[in-house]
Amino acid sequence: MKYQELIHALDKGDIRPLIYLHGDEPYLMEKAVRRLQDILVPPDLRDFNMEVFYGNESSGGHIAEAAATLPMFAEWRLVLVKKADALPAASLEDLARYIENPSPSTCLVFLGEKIDQRKKFFAEFKKRGELVECKRLYENQLGAFIKAEAAARGKRIESAAAEMLVYLVGNNLQELVSEVEKAVLYVGGRDTVTAPDIREIASDTRVNSVFELADSLGEKKIDRALRSLDTLIEGGEAPLLVLAMITRHYRQLWKVRELLDRKVPTRDIGKAAGINPYFLQGIIPQARNYEPGELRRLFEKIFQADLALKTGRVKPRIVLERLLMDACGKL
């Protein structure tokens, strides 16, 4: 089951007594937990009918005992097990016995990053409960997510503004929501959040450095690119996020370059490449600076840089500096 399928089921009143939230997007997990709290446990009864355990601190027996307890003055009891992937084998065995006959008035929810469906615990869990995947959204899903978050707060956000947020923040949903909330407060009584609004609320240093880095690479100006990289790294930006920004920009340049080579009219390029007109004017001349074969080789370098950053064998700054020099034809 996917996260959105769980939310639809909850909205219809379909509550399962066993739910395991897993994946690499903690924001979706916490949002699902808040939804369960709102539905199952009124705030004034949470002291009686809600318990939170941690897999690295609690035994399976204690968790099972809490789940088997009847609710007080309510229909449901909610038991949360955070860091569930840290539960030892003995605890999983104790919980497996509970899972065979779960209490119909308790919703027992596990939260963990990884699961192994080959294990007996998960095989049994899948028969009687729901394994719910909460994975990071793909880039092409983020715009819709941002617009939905803005709409939930009574505002409309322009596509260019949403795209700018993706460019600046990446796919960190918690940070995206935080920026949407700031934008909503910033526009006040206005109905719509625009791209200039996003520029105003985001960190000036970060905004300028991100776009300066992208433009410098597109123009193959290595000195400016390295200065922008220094500003981002010194400002505490995660190297993998910087690499994601670079990758996204070159993906756009490659799409536009291919469309230019196919003689697609300029007015149609933005729609075909999925690039907002707000950004397209600057991207087209940059795309002309690169040949398709050059971009193909560059993506091989990006893949190598991603691997190097994740293995940690070379200092992140050196990895990114080499990539920038490759991109600007200096290596």
C-alpha cells in the first residue's frame, strides 16, 4: 500500500488494527500519524489511549501488552512504535504472537525506514495488516505536492514559484512545507504566491548562490561557479543537495539542447521540456553552450560524483570542485 492509499482509506473510515509505515520520507510518516491521532484519539483522551514506544528502547512484550489493553472512554487506542527497525529479533517474535490475534480496538502503528519482507514477522504482518510505503517523491511530483500544501492553507501558488521552491529546497518535504508556510504568511491577504515572493522569503545568500551557480555552469564560467559553490558549502548546504541542484540544471539544459537540435520553435520548447517560461529565457542560451555528446559525458561524471559523495572516500568539496571543472571544460 502507498501512503496516499492509506490516507484515502482513513478518510473513508477504514481503520486497520496493524499498520507499518516504512520508507525514506519521515514527513509522510509523521503526517499519517497525525491523521490517525485526529481520527482515533481525541486530544483530551490521549493520556489514556495513546502510548509511544521506541524500538531501540522497548521490548516486544511491553508493546504487545500496551496494544492488548482496552481503550478508556473511547472506541480506539493508538500505540506507536518509532524506530521500529531497531527492534531485536526476540521482540519481533513476541510481537508476531500478538499480530496473530490483534486487538480490534487498538491501532498498532510501527514506523521504520527499512523492512525485510522475507522475515516471518513481516510475512505475518502483511496477511493481517498494512505495510505502507512512504517514499520520497520524484521531482515531477513535487509541484503538485507544493500546490496542495498551499491550497490547504487557502492560497494558490504559481507554477514558477513552486518550481523555484523545488530548485532551492529539493525533495525535502518538511523543508518544502516550511517554505510554503512562510510564503503564505508573507503574502498576507493576497490569494496567490508568486516567484518574486519566493525570492523574498528565501535566504538571500542561498537564493543568489544557487542561481549564480546554475548560471555560471551554463555559461561555463568556472571562477564564478567555484565562488558560488564555496558560499553554499560554507553556508552549511549538504553536498548531495548541491549535486542534486547541479544535476537538475544539466537535465534541463540537455532537454532544451535536444529540442533546439530538432528545430522545435522557441515558443514550444518550455512545454515540451517541462520548464516554466519564467526560467526558459535564461536556459536556452546556456543549452547552446553544450553539445549533446558533452552533456552525455557530463552525466557520467555526475554519476561518479554521486558515488564518491556517498562512499565518502574523497572530501565532498573536492568531489564537487572537480565536477564543476569538468562541466566547464577545465579538466
